[in-house]
Amino acid sequence: MDSWITGPAIYAVLWWLVIFMVLPFGVRRPELHELEKGQEPGAPVKPRMLIKIIVTSVITGVIYGILYLIFEAGWISFRE
């Protein structure tokens, strides 16, 4: 990676892509008897966001590491 800002920028873009892929995992909609007044019926019962953020960070770290090795090895170059 050429610049000190390139690495974190690539990581941030990858992180957001992965979080949107991880968000639907384990989602359960509430049953009709579980709904409270004013509650959105499509809202998940237990979103478990902390677990999803940790999983997203680990997956993104692995993908970023693989991409870093590919770019540093010279297998893919955007300069030529």
C-alpha cells in the first residue's frame, strides 16, 4: 500500500461491505403475541450487534490480510 491512508480506507470500505453481509445472520422476527404497541413488526427480537461487529471485524481482518499479501507480493499491481 502506497500511502498511510490507503490501508485504513480499504479496511473501512471492506468493513462496511462485510457488516451488511453479516447483519441478516440469526435474525428472528417477533411473533404477533410478542409485539408491543408501536413496535415495528419487522424489527429483530435480539439483534446481537456486538457479536456481529466482532465477527465483521475478524472477517474483514482476514480479507484485508489476504489482499495486503497479494498486493505486496506483486501478484496484482495497479501501477503497470
